[in-house]
Amino acid sequence: QVQLQESGGGSVQAGGSLRLACSASGRTGAIYGMGWFRQAPGKERETVATISWSGGTIDYADSVKGRFTISRDNALNTVHLQMNSLKPEDTAVYYCAAETADGTQWSYNYWGQGTQVTVFS
């Protein structure tokens, strides 16, 4: 089992910044990658950014490229999401997830409880 705990959400004015953290515990050796996802009211969950646990392969949603930065600290089993130039449309509950083996595939099998990010204009 992998346990994930997010922190760092809050309310910020448009143009501001927030930094989210996700701390992993338990069987962290089983983690292949980590990701940040978000879900706004009435909308489907979307992928924000992903990072591989060892190789540093990083991907971003087009909507956040150039504004958000995902990073990892393997020694602390922590992944961060630095969010700059925030927009009201970034308002959502943000979740971190851990990618682990699922048969012959990798899947995001473990999820945090989510942290609210609200951006007001």
C-alpha cells in the first residue's frame, strides 16, 4: 500500500502562486511515477502534470504549460506542483496520485484525499 498526503492548497488572487506538496509513505519503492490531477465542479477529472519517479520524464497539460512546474524529491518521497500565474479556471480540487504496477501495465492506483485550490479574480 502507498499512502499519499497533499498539502498547500488555498485561495489566491488571479496572477498569484501556490505550491502544492504530496508526500508518499508506505511501499514507496513500488512507485513508478507520480501525477497531479484536478477536478472542477461539474467537470471531469483532468491530468495536470506527471513525473516519473526515477527518470524525471515530465509531461504537462497544454493549459498549464509555462505556468506550472512539477518536481520530485526522492529522498523525501515528495512531489511538488509549483503553480504560477494562476487563473480562475485553475480553480479545482487537486489530487496527487501514484503510479504502480497493475498486472502488465502501470496505473494510478493510489490517490490522495485532494486539496482545494481557489483562484479569484
